[in-house]
Amino acid sequence: MPGLFKMANPALHVRILSPQELILDIEASSVSSKNSQGVFDILPEHANFITLIENYPIIVRIKGQKPQSFKFPLAIIFNSNNQVNIYTYGPI
């Protein structure tokens, strides 16, 4: 049965939130950054994941567009079921 497990254009729903505002709310193909263990990428269908990012760029890649880069003093990235929430308190 070819195509039985074929996914229809999987994407990540990425939101960047601070107490002051919703900074970003978009569909993306990946999110990349670096934590204390090293560089990582979050792709569609990624396992549940939570990490702390300290003063390192978070790159959001959007199909057909230039990647967007965000850098915060401190951020928490939480990924579950293709939903990536990035929580921060600092300025961009």
C-alpha cells in the first residue's frame, strides 16, 4: 500500500510569546537553536521537547521566505504535536 503513511505537508505552528506581546504566530518548516547540549533542529513530527535557550539566536524557517532570527536573554522552547511555543520575557 504505497502512500499509506504519507503526511500531507506537515508544518510546525510556531508562536513566540512574552508577557507583553505575541511576537510571532506563523507556520514554519523548522526551528533551530543551541542549548547546553549543542545545536538542535525541531522539524515536523519531532518528539516532545523542552529546552532553555540563553542568549543564542533562535532561527525560524518559513517555506519560501528568508529565515527569521530572534535572540533573547532567556527563552524556553516547548514542542508538542507540531506546536512550538517559545516563551521569553526579554526584548528582541
